[in-house]
Amino acid sequence: MSKTIYFVRHGESETNAEKVYKGSAVGITQKGQRQAEFIAERVSGIPVDVVISSDLERAKQTAEIIVQKIQKPIEFSPLFRERRRPSEQLGKSWSDLEFSKIEKEVWDNFSKPSWRYSDEENLDDLKERAGQAIEFLEKRPEENILVVTHGLFMRILICLAIIGNDVNNEICHQFIAKFHTANTGLTILKYDPKSRKTPWWLWVWNDHAHLGE
């Protein structure tokens, strides 16, 4: 069955706004709520059969605002969570020297197979989970699925979908670096299992016209 998958990054989170890593429990800000209302209005005009959301709070809040508008069923899945950072970064500002040092070391080594700083999800972990998420979407019975997820994880998922599961870590790393996402930006993938060239292709990337930016 061919499908259309609408990916929405969550609205602005407290971490995005304050630039302090607060872990997985943070919600969206008032600005994030407005962004979610904007994207909800926008997707009310497109066919959506079901909404599937990351089970992290900022994604859940965004998805619930969308569902309130479009009145479609919603499911929550840990498959679409954002990456887990090293616990040493928890509670620290992005400008904190230790946070920055860890971030640089993680990013510099991100494409190295099996490398990890401490207890974070590394690229190998994330590629494995993204592959599971792609398989999950392929097996869903719905033709039009809206997924509320997170910026970095979504880039990894889409890289694997359009390039293939055998994509190497360096290419995936470069894709993450060069393809940016806005809060509540809309990205669309098409899926056709009968396609001879590739079952997945990118239709729209990070359309955030609804934000007026």
C-alpha cells in the first residue's frame, strides 16, 4: 500500500527557549503552543487517518493540540523519541563550558561506529531505532499518517528511509548537519512498496510557512 507520512517537529520546548538541557520531561512554551495551533490549522486541510506521536511531553502536547483540531485518533510510541544525551549534560546551559565540551566531543565522534561518551544513544543506536520506526510505518494499515517527533531523530529516520538502511555513519552525520528543522516544520515522505527505484522519497522538507518566518 502506498502511503503519505507527514512529519511534524514538536513546538518550541522549554529547552529550546531557555537553552538549558532539562531532559525528556520538558513541555512546550506558550510560543510552542501557538506554533502547534498554527500547524494544526494547516494540517486540518490535508487527509490524515491517524496521528502517531513520540511519548515525550513536548511532542505529546503538540500532538494533542493538533488532534483537538483535526479530531483524529492518536497513538504514542517511544520509537519516535528524541535521542538521549549523556546524563552529564542534564541541567546544564548550552553555554556551560562542560556542556559545550561534551557536545563537541560527541559531535566530533558521532560517525565513529560504536563510539559513545557515556550513557547516551549513539548514532548506531539511533539508526537501529529509526529502522524500527520505518518498519513500523510501513506496516501500518493507514494511507495518511501524521507523525509528531523531534528534530535530530527525524533527520536520521528520513536519511535512512530515502538513502537506505545500509547508509554509512558519515553520510548520516552529514545529513544531520546540513538539513535543519524548525519547530512545527512540516516534512512529507511518500512511500510506494512497488517502486522499482526506491520505496521512499522526500516530497517536502521543513515547510514552516505557517509560522510566517
